[in-house]
Amino acid sequence: MELKEALAEIYKAAHKEFNFENVPSLHLRQDEENAQGIFGITAYYDPSDMAVVLYITDRHPKDICRSFAHELVHHMQNMDDGLKDNSGEDGSPEENEANSLAAVIMRQYGRDNTNIYE
């Protein structure tokens, strides 16, 4: 499966889980300089534009999909008026929720798209 197909399936799993109405835009970024840093930017959500930006240079597709799932949770939070100015800070309730619910989305995606449970 190609990355874009996998991202579409992740979106379907997130939509099934959260049923948000507004579709966020998705931007895939190539950034060699960012990729050189072990703690480079992996992704972010811009609530003002309802945009998810994923940095994809030198990343495993599974990691990119997990970042997408995480940012889709932030989109859901934004649709529910749950994002605050400090929402992206480590340890914030919104960031903790995005980390945990990204796992739920990935697990749903895995159930829907693999035969590992057969």
C-alpha cells in the first residue's frame, strides 16, 4: 500500500471513530534539513486553516500515519472547541488525548486493513 492510500485509510478510521464534519486539508512536506535532526518536526495541526502538515522526508510510512492520526485528533478537538493556546505543549490534556487516541485510530486502521486478527 502506498503512503497516500494509507493516509486515506487512516482518515476513514478517524472519521469512523470521531465523525467530524469538516475535512482538514493535508500537506505533505519534504524537508531535508528538518529530517537531519533527530528531534525534527514530524507534524502539526493549524486550527485557523484546519490544516494538517506532515513532514515525510526519511520517515517510515507507519510513523507518518501515526503522526497523521495524532493531528486528526487535534482537528477533532478543534471542531469540539477543545483546543487552547497551550494545547500542543507536552503533558497538556489535549496532547495526552491526541497521543492516546492516535493509538485507537491506528488500531482501528489495523483491524480494517490487515488480516493479523484472523
